[in-house]
Amino acid sequence: MHGPETKLATAVVPPPRWRVSPQIHGWLLLLPASVLLATFTHFPAVATIIDSFYSTPKGRRAAVLVGADNYQAMLADPVFWRAVSNNIVYAASVIPLTMALALAMALWVNGRIPGRPFLRLSFFTPTVLPMIAVANIWLFFYAPGYGLLDQMLGALGVPTPNWLGDQHTALICLIAVAVWKDAGFFMIFYLAALQQVSPQLAEAAAIEGASRWYFFRRVTFPLLMPTTLFVLINAIINSFRLIDHVVVMTQGGPDNATALLLFYIYEAGFKFWDTAYAATLTVVLLALLAFFALGQFVVLDRRIHYQ
Amino acid sequence: MSQIAVQNVSKAWGATRAVDNVSFEAAAASLLVLLGPSGCGKSTTLRLIAGLEQVSSGRISIGGADVTALPPAQRRIAMVFQSYALFPHLTVAENILFGLRVRKVPAAERTRRLARVAALLGLDALLARKPSQLSGGQQQRVALGRAIIAETPVCLMDEPLSNLDAQLRAEMRREIRTLQQKLGITMVYVTHDQSEAMSMADRVILMRDGKVEQAAAPDEIYARPATIFAAKFIGTPPMNILDTGGGVLLGVRPEDAALGDAGLPVRVQSSEFLGADTVVTCAYGNQSLTARVPGKAAYRAGDAVHAGWRPEHLHFFDAASGVRRDDVDANAATAIGLCFA
Ligand SMILES: Nc1ncnc2c1ncn2[C@@H]1O[C@H](COP(=O)(O)OP(=O)(O)O)[C@@H](O)[C@H]1O
Ligand SMILES: [Mg+2]
């Protein structure tokens, strides 16, 4: 029999024995990424958790198992609590301010305004600068006497504090830098999302007599929710992760007024070489971040409309 | 009283005049179709009526009131967009109720109107769904529902059926027309599909390059096209235009042409069987001529036949301007052998 039937029959011959099963094939494809993730992310994380239950090795004295001693020391450490409260104030200000500013700028540059490309670029510029450079620029703004802020306010005759040297203003100054740095970056995401919203939706709403605020509240903002979630997660992570400006501008001072959690970890680990205590603090930070990430995906995800 | 009056309206973007000195009127409770090829300015005209664009010059009035300077919300109109413009995160019910919520219509009234519109459009079972869970036809209905729940006297539609398949399109066409007549809405309906225009319209405004080419009832625009453009745009296949010399072009619709033993000697090029009839394409010299003949015609390519028609079916156009000429005597054409009875 030589018809199309024979051809069909050959097509369904079982694969030769030497072929790797799809499962193994899949695992092989995953291997490079898994190795990298395990080596540089999972293994250090686990090692950190283990280290937090040991003492810091000193000279020839090896690390010994100390149980929860490090955690007890941490709970009794006033600087730790200062860093936690600083970080909460910092995050609770930076996150909403950054997101609100990002959204406002995106809405503005999404509209039909003259000089739109220029505006977009200028809003985005802080993002491409490294945080170290940003911190140095702002160091000049805040410098006592000859700094930009003092010169401007001084010309108006307003008395100025020592911005970074005063306990009451130092953290606020860092918050301003962080907002300025990240708002432009998050604006790009909002802008991209806004451009996905069909302009006809606004026209349909305009015909119904909806005000711009009503349209934003009932349509634009809900449609931006997936972006808002994404930006929120990144803003939270950044508020715990980015401390370059602390290092450059205040070194945690004055009197720990600007010590953030990660900066304190860095000090404990690489200035005081108390690696076990640094590991303990790191575990707290990891737990915090994991908690936020989980909460967002579990709670918020259900209430968001994805297209 | 005319419900909508567009008077000498122009709209220009830079050098392009999308709408160029257009005037027409739509009677109350009638369906007016803006017809024309893509890019001729139909959508722009509709958007000018809606107030989504501002006129460069001219006047628009709705219900006797000058609305030229009013924002869309104050023109008492509803609009259905080609893309439907449904809010993707809202349910069908919330989409339909959007305008009533904006206008703070009381809840009891909202419920009553929603029930009525849902029943009218067969949307009862779909009210809790999101637009993405609907078929194209159902989305179209929701868009329609959102337009009619407002109970505005005027409804504007921009190619509302162009995203549907042919069968659904024919069905929705009838449905929209029935709805429009039942509710007594004044409707301006944009389409590039002449069959849609012919089947739905009380009055057709045929547009070309931003200008009105002809404004007439469907039967009149078919029977007496004002220009060659109108003659070729209305009817499928389009009207044959033959140049027989003398500065006058001669037009005859394929359905008015018969193939037989008398008339113009032509040669069959191809034939297309459509079921009820056959469209036969012939060559007359280097010109092309189509005839629509009943049933399945047994012509083959290369057959020599004669094409003829009755004198009253002839249309004459000025060769230079393309404008219809009613001063040409059909009998003269008969005399030179162009007609047979
Ligand atoms: N916002 C606009 N800016 C510039 N030109 C436009 C704009 N809208 C439409 N046009 C132009 O106006 C002409 C008519 O467009 P339109 O009314 O959309 O045509 P139609 O709906 O008949 O296809 C086109 O040449 C189009 O390019
Ligand atoms: Mg259009």
C-alpha cells in the first residue's frame, strides 16, 4: 500500500530511544539559571540564617553555636530600634510621595502639552544618574552657608537649619533625595501604562459628562492598578535597599538620626566586623521584605483588573 | 424642525481640510448615513457634531439650539465608537450605567432603566460579565446599551459594525434600524459600506475628500447619481461608465444591462456565478463592461455577444467634470445604436 496512509503511519513512529525525555530536557534548560540563583542568592540567604545562630569568629576562635543570643542582643540594642523606626518613617514617606509624584508627572506629560519630549526627558534624568552622583549633587544643595537651599532662603532672609547636621531635618533631607531620584523612574512605568489606555475611553466619558477627576477615579486609576502594584513593590524594596545616599551624605548621623536598617547592617558587618550580628540583622530585613512581597501578591492581586 | 443642522462646517489640521464646507440636515427621528471611502472626513464630521473636535468654521445646531461652542456633555447626544470604547475593568451593567452614575440619577431609576435596556438588547444574562468575556456582537450590544440608556434624542455612530463578521453585521443592521425607529432617535450613522447605507438610511450624505458629493434618499441616489463618483460608489458591481466620444460619458448599471443579439458588440472575459444571478464581465474595445444576468449564464471567456439596455436606464455624465447631465436625449443614444428595447 503506497498512499497517504503510509506517510501518516511513519509520522507517528515513537521517538528513538536516545532522545532525552522532555522532563530532563526541561531541567537541563533550567540548570544555568538555577546554578546562578542557588550560588548567589539561595545559598547566601541560607548561610546568613545559619550564621545568625553562631557567634562571630575572632582570630583563631572559631564560631560557636549561640542559639538565639544574637537575636536577644539585637532586641536590646537601642540603635537597632532607632534604625527600624527611621526606616519605617523613611519608607512611609518615600513610598507614597514617590508614587504620587510619579503618577502626577506621568499624567502631565501624557497630555497634549508643548515641549512634551523635553519634559519627559527632564523628569527621567534623575533615574539615569547613579545614586552616588545624586547624593553629591544634593550634598551641595544642603551645604550650610553656600549651599543652594541656604543661598535661596538666605536671599529671602529666612533662617535656615543645618540641613544634614540637624537631627530633625536630616532624615527629611534624605527622603527628599530618594523621592527626587525614583519618581522619574516610576513615571516611565505609569506613562507606558497610560499610553495603553485608549483615548476613546476618555471621549466616551466626556460625552457622558464625566469630569476629569471622575474619569481618573473611576477609569484611569483602576486601569493603572497592575502598574501601581508593580511600582509599589519596587518602591518598598528600594526604601530598604538603597542606602548610597546615607553613606555619602550623613553616615547615619547625626546621632543615628539617618541610620537605616541596611546602613546599620553595613556598619555592623564591615565597620565593626561583627558578622554574626550583621547576619542577624539581615535575617530581619529579609523577613520584612518577604512579608511585604507576599502580602502584596496575596491581598492586592485579587482586587486588580489585569487586561 | 430639523433635529441636527450642519451649516458650512469646515475642519482643517494645518493644510489638510478634513471637512470642507459641509452642510446637511437630519430630520428628527430619522436615520442619516454619512457614507464615503476611507479618509473622506466622515468620522471628523461626526466628531464635530459630537463636540469631540472644534469646528474651524461653520455652525452646528441640535434641536434648534446652536451647540457649536458647547462641550460634548451639553449637546444631549450619545455616541457609539467603532472600537466600542467599553471600560475594560467594569462589568456590563456598570458600563451601561456609567453615564447615569455621572449624572447622579437615583438608584431606583437606574435599576429601572438598566432592566429595560438589558431586556431590549438581550443582555440580561451578561450583566455581571466583563467586556473581555463577551463576543464582538455582545460587546457591540453593550456599547449600544450605553448609548440608549441615556435617552438622549440624538445618537451618533461611527462604523459600529465594522468589527463584526458579515452575518452578524446584517443582523445588527436590522436591529439598530428597528431600535432607532422604535425609540424615535435621530441617528447619524457613519459607514464606508454602501449596502449598509442603502439598507438603513432615510437619507444618505455621500462624502468625498471632505466635501458632500450628493445628499439624497437611498433610492434617489441609486436612481439618479449626481456624479460619476456617486454612480460608481453605490451599487455592486458598480455602474459601467462608457466613453463613446463627444464629451459625454454614458452610464448603465450592470443590473440594467442585458446580453443578447442586439446592442454593443462585446467579448466575454469572465463570469462570476452568485446564485440568483451571474455577473458577466465583458470587454468593449479597451473598456470594461459588466452585466448582471439572471440565473446561471452559460457564457465562456471569448464568447462574442451584444450588450443592450432600455433608454430610460441610461445615465449621462459630463466627461470633463463628472457631473450628471440630464439634458442629453436618450433617444439620440438610441439613434446611434447604443440602446435596444
Ligand atoms: N487629529 C487629526 N489630525 C490631523 N489630521 C487628521 C486628524 N483626524 C483626521 N485627520 C485627517 O482627516 C482626514 C479625514 O479623516 P476621517 O474623518 O477619520 O476619515 P474617515 O472617517 O472618513 O475615514 C484624513 O485625511 C485624516 O488623515
Ligand atoms: Mg472613520
